[in-house]
Amino acid sequence: MNAIVQPSGGLASAAARRIADDRQALDVAHEYAARIAEGAAERDRTRRLPYDELDAYSATGLWGIAVPREFGGAAVSAATLAEVTAIVSAADPAIGQIPQNHFYMLEVLRVNGTREQQRFYFERALAGERFGNALSERGTKTVRDYRTTIEPDGPGFRLNGQKFYSTGALFAHWIPIVAKDRNGVLYVAFVSANAPGLSVDDDWSGFGQRTTGSGSTRIDNVYVDASAVVPYGAAFDKPTAVGPLGQLIHAAVDLGIARAAFDDARRFVREHARPWVDAHVERASNDPLTLEIFGKLAVELDAAEALIERAGPRVDASIDDPNERTVAAASIAVAKARAATTGIALAASSRLLELAGTSGVLAEHALDRHWRNARTHTLHDPVRWKYIAIADYLVNDTLPPRHGAL
């Protein structure tokens, strides 16, 4: 294969540190989360897009922690990658969600890329460059249907189509575009964000996750060299960790939302909420009904955290030895985690408002953002289908579907 001839990514980037191991990744994540937490409510309220915050995130080196060691990365465990995501998401879940597609595409490269492609793009990730996404489309029959096309043109290809839910594309140096050829085979083209004919619109109007930049990407006769095109459908035709890893990161976003909602509920009840008149206590934090709710939420939160921790090694096993059984076990473990994190994110963010009382709905407290963020992000993949896949696997030994959305 020829050397990569793709131009540099579309945005300037600060030099990123190199993270050595899992412990350092977690320490750096805590440091970064502390820096962005204070401004999260204001960014949500004004919908100020986090360009500066993402540049700072890139400079931490955390966007390169999934790069394999043979290419200079830390190759952190799946559990560590999930915990890093949860830590950042507790501070600001919009910023926490944006790298999900970045790590997802790094895994596609690890599974399906050539050595030359891996070397080039992994080095870009280690340098702090960000991969966005142009995967999903509106108006197709299912989420796995695509209208965007890729056609041969000399030594490369031409891409045409339109995408939506392009989380992170506004802030990306590279925009991976999923497209189908005339035979219906799916590929992903790694396109520079400043490529002629490529435009990203800031038209995301979701009531939650408001600053993820999850709007439209327009692809008008965009040229890409053959060296930047990687098989995409093949990541699901055979057993790989692409789907389980991507879904584990989504679960971690919801876990972060749940942690933040729980912490805000505890703080508000301690400092602001009044006890109900029939409770006959001096403080809302002594109300036995309030304490019962907190106890139940604490159990659900711990259970969700445990399921993510349990899923991590199964994802690692599917990376090390990808076969039908290891990938199925990883998919089911992650589906359990996603079901649990969906439940606790919604429960904690809703109960927060209930326990805060009427004063909790005042805009100055910005408590509603947790529920809006949880409700928006948990719609990414319907949790009801995860329960079906889990049960069918356990009862009938039916292998779960491989499409990246379980």
C-alpha cells in the first residue's frame, strides 16, 4: 500500500502529553474534570460550544490512551477507558461524550486498518488530533441503512451524502465518513476537516447534551485518497470488539451523569431543601422517606459501576482473542452495564428534582440539565432491546447481534 497522502487535519492542535499507563490516565482525567466542572452549567445554559475546553482535553493526552503500545500508546484497559469517560462526564457529559466516536474509530482502525493506516492515524491521535464522526443519517429505514456513497475516482474516491448526529465533528481534525459502494459494501473514509466540499453545520437542537455539536455533515463530491479508506462493515461481519467497546463508553457517559445528579441531590438536600411538614424533622436530610430514596439510588449507582467494571475485562478479552464467544460475552456484559447506567442516570436525575422540591426548578441552580442530558443520551440505543438480547443469550444461548448498537 502507498504511504498515506491525506492532508493534515483541519484544526490547529496543541502538543499533547504522552500518558504512560492506566494510573496516570485516571489521575489526569480527575485533574481535567476539575478544570471544566465549574463552567458546565453555563455552557449548557448559553449553549457555548466547548472549543477551548476540547483543546485543553486534547493537550492532556487522554485522546491517545487507547492507542496500542506498539504504536507508542498506553493501551489502557477498557475499564480504565470507561472510568476516564465517566470522570469527565460527571463534570460535563457533553464533553465526556464527544470522544466516544474518536475511540470507536481508533478501534475500527486497529481491527481493519493496514499497518500504514494504523501508524499514521494512531500518531495523529497521540499528537492530540481529534476524530469526529459522520456515521448516522436521518430518514433511512433503520440506523444501519446508509445513502451516502463512495465511488472510485482515479487514485481515490468521491463521497456524496448527508449525515446527522455528527457528534464531535464541529471540533474534529478528522471526520470519518461511513459510505457504501455500488455493491452495498460499507467503508469509512478518514477525511480532513478542511477538505473541499465537506461542511459541518451547527444545527443540533437537542434539549440535552446541548454542546456536543451533534448536527449535520454535508458531503459534496469530497475527494479522498485510497490510502484513507478503511473497510467498515467488516468490523461487524466478523467477531470484533468494535461494538462492545463503543457501547461501554456510552455506558460510562450515563454513569457520569448519574454520579453528578446523585452528588447534586445530596448537596441540595443538605444545603437548601426544606423538610416536609409531616416529617417532623428539623432538616430535609433527616427525612426518612428522603433517606430511603437516597439509599435505593446509592445501591443502583454502585450496581451500575460494578457492571461497568465487570464488563471491562470481557471487552479486553474480546480484543485479545476475538471470536464468537468472547465477543458475545463482551456484548452481553456491556448490554447489562448499559441497561443499568440508563436506569440510574434517569432515576438519579429525576429524583434529584423531586428531592430538591420547588426551589430546585429555579434556573439559577441548573439542576434540570442532568435529566435533560440523561434523557437525551440514553436514547442513543433503546435499552428495551438490550434486555431481549441478554435474555435470549442466557436462556437460549443465542449469540447477540453484531451491529455496534447493542
